[in-house]
Amino acid sequence: MLALVTVLKGLVEFAILLLVGQGLVFLLSFGRHEGNPVYRMFRFLTSPVVRVGRLIAPRFVVDQHVPALALFLLLWVWVALKFAQVQLLFEAGYGS
């Protein structure tokens, strides 16, 4: 179970880094982000996470804000997985 939580936490960390990278390329491309191949790659890789964020978000949330919402949700999932990982480590006797 600890291995599963660790792998899931790693995947969430990877998705967080992809969203942060996409945001940085967006900021550094000065409005020409749609023509940037790196931005398109990031958008392709983060599309599943952003799609889940769109499903969770209410309709009044603008589509431009959904990646930020997805990042916020991923951060909370990461915190929950880290808490579960620490709990499993204490149960296994690695703490105290």
C-alpha cells in the first residue's frame, strides 16, 4: 500500500510540474503561446488533469482559470497523499 501511495504521489508531483511549466511558458511567450511547440506539448500532457478540473468546476468558472483550479486541486491531492504516506510509514514502524 505504501508503494502505491508513493507512486501516486510521484505522478501528482509530475502533473504539478507540468502545469507549472505550462504556466511559465505562457508567461514567457508574451501572447504567442499557441504557436509555441513547447506550450502545445505541455497543454497536451496536462489536458487530462485540466479536463477533470473542468468537470469538477462549476459552470461560472472561466475556461482560462481551469488550469489554475487543476493545480490547486493537485496540490490538495498531494497533501492528502503525503499525509497517507506518513501514516503508513508510522504504521510500518519507521517513525518514532
